[in-house]
Amino acid sequence: MFNSENVLIQVDNLQKNFKNIKVLNGITTQIKKGEVLVILGPSGCGKSTFLRCLNLLEEPTVGSIFFNGDEITDINTDINKHRQKMMMVFQHFNLFPHLTILENLIAGPVKLLKKSKEEAKAKGIELLKRVGLEDKAMAYPNQLSGGQKQRVAICRALAMEPEVILFDEPTSALDPEMVGEVLEVMKSLANEGMTMICVTHEMGFARMIANRIIFLYEGVVAEEGTPEEVFDRPKNENLKAFLSKTLNPILCRT
């Protein structure tokens, strides 16, 4: 039951099965307003499924999720309205290829938030300026690099004025030289107090941006703590093995 003032999301005993395969096996956690939570773990541990359950792209098999005090796993939840408040940025951008960049940004606010085209366009241009892409407003997605597309995808999420943004490995589909430009945008959002839940393999970025890190292993929270606790003083043996394979000490310097 939701029971804390500053908690934006509460997850109680979240379980998710796909037929006979148990992907999430009883996750309980809270996410506070303004918190940056990073989810780490090996492939197949349930990271993306966890995000998709929060956004109701997947229906939990067991358990409850509360958002702003309301149980969104209740059968009467307006899923589309919920997703407007908890936007998701995917690995592969998901921009509409037949629309210009600005049209991609204004489609949601005009249709779902009932904003005027003029208001939505002004906000869209403002967001593009923020990420250094105002000159791409009339371009089409196929004219942009991967890093530029992902920055546009973040702008599209922000245009919906969400309370939370979920990032599902937002840099995994990018060439290495494009990763930094996306991470810089995410870092600025964190500094401004945006509540963010991020699945990533960028260890240095996770250490720099996270307030708290959860390490998932075989569908459960095997360890959680501050970046310093997780990276410098890991306790779980599976976490130690994971870090030994993925951690680059050059990237993870404070």
C-alpha cells in the first residue's frame, strides 16, 4: 500500500511471467520524486521488462504498482493517460519517418494534451534548441544521425510534460562517438530534477548520474545502494562478477 509522502512510484511484489518463464520474481521498491534510479544487470535479468511493467506496456502477473498514490495496476486505470505522465525513451527512437522532426514533437501535445499547434510548435522549437537541434526542425528522421534521433526522441518525451521518463538502454543502438551527446542531455535533465529510471550499460554514466542503483539478477533485486556502495563496496557475488566484466575504471572515475 502506498504510504510515503515523497514517493512517486511504489512497486510491491512485482512478478511477470511469459508462459512458463518467470522474468520478474517479486520486486519491491520505491522511487522518489526527483530521483534518478539506474537499473543494472546482465542480459535477460528483467531490466526492460521492469520498465515496461511500470509503463503498462506489459501487464504484471502478480503485484501492485502505485503512481502518485493511485494503483495503476488496477483494472480501471486509464493506460493512455498514465503513459502521458510516464514517458518512455526506447533504444531505437521510434520516430514517425513520414513526419518532420517538429511534426514528431507536436503530434502528441496537439492530439493528447489538446494544445494548439502554435503552442506546441513553440514548445517544440524550444526543446530542439535545448538539445542543439533547432536547425533540424524541418528535417526528416532519415536525415539525422542516431545520436540526433535519440535527442529528438527525448524532446518528444519532454513535450508531453511527463512526471517521469523511463530510458531503456537509450545509447545501446548508437555508434560510440554519438553516445556522449545523448548522455549530456540526460545529465542536464537529472540536474534539473526530472525523475528518471534508466536501464543502461554505461557504467561511468550510471555512477555519475544515479542517486540509487538497483542490480537485477534472475528477476530479483540482488543488491541496491548508492553508486559508491554498488561500485566500490559490492556485496553480492553476482554483482561482483558483473562489474568485473563490464566496469572500465577509466570511465568510472569520479
